[in-house]
Amino acid sequence: MRSLLSYQWTTAIIGLIIALIIFLLIRRDILHIKRSFWWIGIAILVVIMGFFPVLIDKIGILLGVNYPPVLILTLSIGFILVKILSMDLERSHQERILRRLTQKIAILENLLESAKASEKPNRENHDHKRHL
Amino acid sequence: MKGSRQAVLIPAWNEDATVGDVVRRIREFGSFDVIVIDDASTDQTAACSIASGATVLSLAVNLGAWGATQTGIRFALEKGYNRVITMDADGQHPPSAIPELLAPLGDGYADMVIGSCPGRGSQARKMAWRFFQGMTGLDIEDLTSGFRAYSLPAMELLASRKATLLEYQDIGVLLLLIHSGLRIKEVQVPMHPRQSGSSKVFGSWLKVAEYLVLNLILCISHLAKERRGLSHAGELL
């Protein structure tokens, strides 16, 4: 069967769709702008590789990869692993913040209760004096 | 020691069967301020502690024994205490041994004192202790004892952000103290059997396996640091 699009266009369109989705997510405030760097970078790479597939052949030859498409798969898996690791680093950072916030709330709650308790007799004393 | 303010910290998670009695016994023994850190319990732990005269810090989310202990240390620093003693809520630690824990801090021999009872625990636990002693190079017999006393420098270090992601209060805390140049001393104390419930850390074989693997990773990741520390010490000598 004859293919509708060339490989070149397929990857380029995938790259453009990824970039479009990223911009839409940022526009709707669903994706934090800091998180967009990675995905925009990936989208740009996919578009470039789509339009200029010869690049991957040349890089593959330079790196001694006999069958260049394997290089794309290897690089993709590498990028995904780096991304997952960075997500776990971010999660650890958030876990630290969450733990410290939880601790701070418990401490502040106690200080607030103590302040309220010490304020109550003072206020009662003040009210008593006003009545007199 | 003149001018010292000390508090007893008790991290507690669903310990309403024993925590009230533990607080009462500590307060009867000496004029200690007792702070119970209620680790998001679903029972009457907070109410029982308040009824027994303790100050209670209620965590909204369960942070585990070390997260609760760190909350207590941060609160103690906020309130101007310069020494804290940590005790379990299950009644294993006798309040009468508190002075023995505080003595080396007062004499300036140590920044942290562990109330140790190597006689307790199963053979498997002792094997794990020996294994981690070998891995870490820590000359401490009872690595998991929660009966401890901390000086002000130790409190300040352990209240910091770098101690927040520790999962357990034993090996990670000890390594952090040692690598920061603080001194640890161990004193032998008697311990009672647990009054009720079971160990939260060693509650099931799965938890034991998780504990062993996590601590093994922690030890291996600190090996390089320790070597660097030793070589640096060598240069100083």
C-alpha cells in the first residue's frame, strides 16, 4: 500500500502537535511554565529530526551506530529516564517542603492555642474591671 | 546544669493505651516539660496526652517517628529549650534513666547520648545491628534505640532542612551527627517490655525488608563521604 505521508512529515507533524499541546496547557494554566522547557525542547528536536532525517543518519555514522533509527530509540529512552529522574528529584524537594510545612503548622497551632489561652484570662480580667 | 531548659519529646502514633501513663510517670519523676507529637493519630492519643499534662503538637499528616521527633525539636528550639530527651510512647523507656542520659551532655562529653539496651531484641535484629555497625563504622551497640538525649548543637543540626528527608531516626541521624563533627555517647539503661501494640518500624517482614534495604542504600551512599572525611582527617593529622 502506498503511504499518505513521508516519514519526514509524520515526525515533523508529531513534533508540531507536541509543541501545540504544550502551549495550550500553559495558556490554560494547567502546566507550570517552568515545566515547559523540557517538552518544548523535545518538540523542537522532533520537528528538526522530522524535516532533516539525514541529520540522524550523519550523527549515527559519527557515533558508530550501523542502523541510525536505533540511535533515535536509544536517545528517546535516555531522555525519558532523565525526565523521570528529574521528576523524582522534584518530588523529593516537594516532600521536604510538605514535611516542613506540616511541622510548622503543628508548631504554630500550638503557639496560637497558647496565646488564646493566655489572652482569655486577661480579657476576662479586663471585662471584670470594666463592670466594676 | 544551671540555665539549662530541657523537655521530653514523645512521638506518638495511635498510642492512647499507654501514652497517658508514660507522660504521668515522667512528670512524677522530675519537673520535665513533656511534649507529645501526635503523628496524625486516629485514636485518642492527643486527648490522653493533654489530660496527663503534656503539651501536644498535632500533625495534620503522618510523618513517621523521625518527622514527628523533628517537629518536637523545632518546637523546643522555638520555645528556648537547650536539651531534649526523646522517649517512645509505649512505655519501654524508664524515666528514672533520664539523669544518666543527661549527665554526659552536662559534662560536655557528648552532643547526643543514646540510652542503650543491647539485651533486648531478637537474634535477627542483633544481626542487623552488627551488619550496619560494620557498614557505617559506628561503634554503637543499640542503633535503633529511641531513648536519646540531644544537646543544643545537635538539636540545631537535626532541626535543619538537611535532616528533614531522613526516613528513620537511627542510622541516618547518627551519620549526620558524626559527619558534622558532633559526638555520640552510649549509656546502658534498663528497658521494659512494650506495654501494648507492636513495633511500628518492624511491624511486618515487609517493613523489616524495606528498613534493611533503605538503610543499606543510605550506608553505601555515605561510604564515599566517610572515606573523604577520613582522608581529610588524615591530612589534618
